[in-house]
Amino acid sequence: MKEKIHPRVYEADVICACGERFTAISTKREIKVELCSKCHPFFTGKQKLVDTDGHVQRFLRRWGMTLESEK
């Protein structure tokens, strides 16, 4: 590897909007994020479908299904 061309690497403090804190390796000392694995809908299972035109409701009615949140 060439000398003096690589950036310095630090142990960064990552701060999420939900309040979760953890450390990671980065070229910055502090990183602020909006979503982390504690609050992201994919990981928490609290994913909501945003349907403004009613496509999901029409599909569910056609196949006789209901959403989990409507039960």
C-alpha cells in the first residue's frame, strides 16, 4: 500500500434519533443516523403499508384477506 494516502480510521460513536448508541469504525469520530436496527420497521416487525390509492385494500378484498392490524 502507498504511504500517506489513506484516511485515518477512528472508533466512531453512532447516535440514532431513537436514542440508541453504538460504536463502529469510520473516518469520522461521530455519526448521527435517523434509523438503526432497534427502530427500523424491517427489524422491529412493525412495518406499515402506506397505500394512498387503495391498491392494497382492493387486492385484499379481491382475495378475501385482511391486514394483521385490522384483526
